[in-house]
Amino acid sequence: MTLEPIGIVRSPVQEGVDEGWGSVRSRIELREDLAGGLLGIDGFSHAVIIVHMHLHTFNAGEDLTRHPRGRSDMPLVGAFAQRAKHRPNPIGITAVRIVGTEGNALIVEGLDAIDGTPVLDIKPYVPAFDRIDNATVPAWMERLMEGYF
């Protein structure tokens, strides 16, 4: 399997943090040969961004089961029951608000990716595909996400 980045994140955030992402404005700078792929994206309010979390590692002994964010007030859960950055395949996915486009760049808010993160794909957010009505999460996840966005 080979994946080639389509672009790179330009963000004021230089290292991973666990809160405050909602107000972060980022530029996704696409490769020039893919700039035409942004045509029509400004008709959508949101997009789903898929990134390669290039600076993160995975150690099964430490990361397969852990307390989310290392917090002792959170339950011990598996990597697939949380959105942790240390994963077997370091792929991140976030729904973001589209601010606009500038040439080969997509400007977004709420992307929880640091400066220099490779972008693998951009998809328009389409409620028929991306929204699940009445979805539930455990109570600990509600507590964990306080202040994240």
C-alpha cells in the first residue's frame, strides 16, 4: 500500500495539545497539481480532513490499552475505543469548518493537526453520509472532550 500526501497543514500550533482546537485556523496547502480539486468545495460549510500523524509512534505495550490522555480519572480502554494519536496506523480524521479557499489552499477552523502534518485526503462533509442521529458515547468521553474544541 502506498499513500502520497496531497498537501500539508500550515498551523500556528507547533506541537500536540489536548484542548482549544476549535478556534485554530489552519491552511491546508495542496500540491499545485491538485489545486483544481478544490473547485466547488466552498459550497460546503464543512469538510472531513484525513491526515497522517507523522510524529506519533505506537508501542503496543504502552498504547494498545491506556487511560485516555493518561488521565487516571478515565477508564482503561483500548486504542480502538478512543481517538488517541498513538495508534497502529497514525491516521487522523477531523470534521472542520471551511473558511474559504486561496489558490491551492483550503482555509479551515477546528483541525486538530500540528504545523507540517501531511494531508492524505479532503472530503466534503455530507450529513447523509457523515452524521449519525442519536449516536451515543460513554460518559467518560463526554468528560474527556470538555475544552477540546
